[in-house]
Amino acid sequence: MGEQSQIIKLNAIDSTNVYLKELLQSERLGDHTIVLAKKQLKGRGQMGTSWQSEDGKNLTFSILKKFDGLPIEHQFNLNIAVSLAVHGLLTELHIPQITVKWPNDIMSGSAKICGILIENVLKGQSIQNSIIGIGLNVNQTSFGNLEKVSSLKLLAGRFFDLDELLHRLLGKLKLHLAEIEQKTVAQMLPAYEKLLFRKDKPSTFKDGSGQIVMGFIRGVSPSGKLKVELEDQIYKEYDLKEVSLLY
């Protein structure tokens, strides 16, 4: 594991990802620097969806990962590594039916318990730094009118210590991120595809033009696109902005 991570704890912040990105421009930060927020005011999910979080009950943080040169074409390795790290921790905590809803929501059954937002800083054709934002629902038990959302406390029936959770998740993140510069996406995909939410089950999607389509998730391409089998054995690959899973 090597060196200790520097942890910057803040009471309230708009977005830990934004704060870390700005800090990175003005300061030399060590690998695995963490910005942890008690309250995140403008937590962003994928594609601008907002994230509701109660003060001090959840784990909301961003971690800086530095690279010597992770090729852009292998950037989906980051999604894989972070998803596997969170999955590994939650499995150890005996949270049931953990899957990954492409590209990087972590589910228990059909409820979302963790959102991941990865933002990369590029230099030429490679990723120089990655800012990995994680929002894990831990001790919050009420989510207003949000449906299909849960937390570790709701699922396990007990209270979790946030510092201990962070420490354990950090260990898993370091482990999964350590080797990825030497690996292709194709090498890392099988472990991720095994965990895919609704894989090989009939599912309903909304495509980029607002059309409702039926299909089966069959896997993920090396560039990180979702592979869906539509009617008449037609296969189609969708980018993040091109499809959303309606269940």
C-alpha cells in the first residue's frame, strides 16, 4: 500500500470533484489525495443528474489518481477498477446482490447505493490524472420521493463507521488501480461483465432520440460502449449519451 493518503476534510462543498480539480491546478498534490465532504451541495451524477445526500451520513469523496501514461483508448479500465473496488468492499460487508449498472452505478438488487463519476485530465494521447468521485449511501435511511435508492444501513440493518469504510475502500481502490496502466480493457472486461446489472435479461432502454427499445445487455466493448442485442439478433453498441436503461 505504501504511503498514507492525504485526506482533506471539508464541512460543506459544492462538489468534491470540482474542488479537487481546482486544487490540482494550484498545488502539487500527491497520488491518492482525497477530498472528503460531510455535505456535498451539488453532487453530480453521470450526465448532470443530481444526488441527494444528508449531512454526515454518507461517504462522499473524490480521490486523485496520477498516471505515468494511461492511454486514452484504455480509459474504461478506470470504470472497471473503481466498480470492482466498490463491489469488493460491499461483498465483504455482506450487502446482497451487488451489480454494476453500466457504466458505473453500483446496485443492490434493483436499488442504487453508489454513484461514481470519473473525470480525466489528459496530456497528449494519455491520461495524466484522474479524479474519481464516489458517493456511497451509508447511514441515510430516508430519500424523500426518490425511488430505487437504498443505503448500507437499510440493507444491512446496522450503522457503519464512515472513517473505517473510507479506509477499507481506499485499500481496495489502490489495489485495483495499481496495475491498470499495464493492462488493456479487453484483459479487465471479463470481471466487470460478470457483474453487469440486468445482463442477459430482457430490458427496456430509451435511446438518444427518445425511442423506447427492447433488448438484452450482452456485454461492454473495449471502448466502454454497452453492447445490446435487439430484435432479430441485431447487435448495437451504445455510448453513454446514446442510451439509458429503464429496467
